[in-house]
Amino acid sequence: MDQKNTLDLMKRLSLSMFRKSFFGIYHGSLSARISLTKFTINKKDAIFDGLQDKDFITIDEKRDYKWDEASIDSEIHLNIYKTIYEAKFIAFAMPPNTVAYSLNHDYIMPDDYFGKMHFSKIKIYDPKNMDDWYERAPYEISKTMIKNRINFLIIRGYGIVLHSRSLNELAKTVALIDNSVKILQHKALS
């Protein structure tokens, strides 16, 4: 897929994820690997319900002026790309049901059919101290993904960071997790 088609798909996906509240107005990130050292990511002031080509920037591991415009999650994306070769796309999403559920639980154990078909027991990662989380996140996230051989990490009170070979798979994973959590929350209220 060429870069133009990739950007078009990223724009459509971001709108869909925004409408489901997986991305906020200025919260979230979406990137695509361009080469071994380069990737395209949304800019830090991107509004996810109407992304345009100008809302993306291509950066590489060499820090230059472009990093000032890129998403604050760029360092997290870079470390995943550097350490997990099969990562082609990365997203950071904050599905509200999942974030809320993560505050009071250590695991997600889907009870619904689709959740059970895709996941068994999902461990929620506890970053402990939130004061220095953004300094630690780039290394802890990729290290935890590699250690546990997982392509997504649910982080307590923060959201989901995930990588995939397909943009559609990213959106599907977030949607399945958040739907399973929503069902668990409704079940707990009944």
C-alpha cells in the first residue's frame, strides 16, 4: 500500500475510532511504519474526527525540528517500531469503558462470545507511579509487549497501546476489548 492510500485509511480509521470515543479531541495517536527508521504519525494538535494529510508528519529516530510537531506519543511508537519488527501500525486509544474498568481490576476476562473467541484473560498493566510515566512509557510498553508476546497492552488509567500488521486489526482489537468490558460492566450492575 502506498503512502497516500495509507494516509487515507488512517484518516477513515481515526474518524471511526473518534466516533466510538476511542480517540479524544487531542488525545490518542496513530502511526504507520514507512521504513526501518521512519514512520508517519499524527501531529500533536490533531483533531481525530477530521484528520487531513497536513495533520500527519513523517519522523525518524534522529531528533530534529519535526519532533516538536509530532504527537507526544512519538517516543512510544518509535520504541515499538525499533524493538518489534512485525509492527507496521501503532495506535494509542483511550476507550472510556476500558480505562474506567482498568482502575478497579487487574484482569479482563471476557464473558461475551466475540471477546472469548479472541482473548482469554487480559492482564491490566499497572504503571504504578503516574508522575514519571511518560518518561518510562516508551521503554516499559515495548519491553512488556516483547516479554509477554502480546500486541496490545492495557495500561491502568491510561488506555491501550497496540501494534499490528493491519490498521483494520488495530481498530477491531480496540473495539472487541471495549465491547467486552462494556458487557462486563453491565453484567456487574444487573
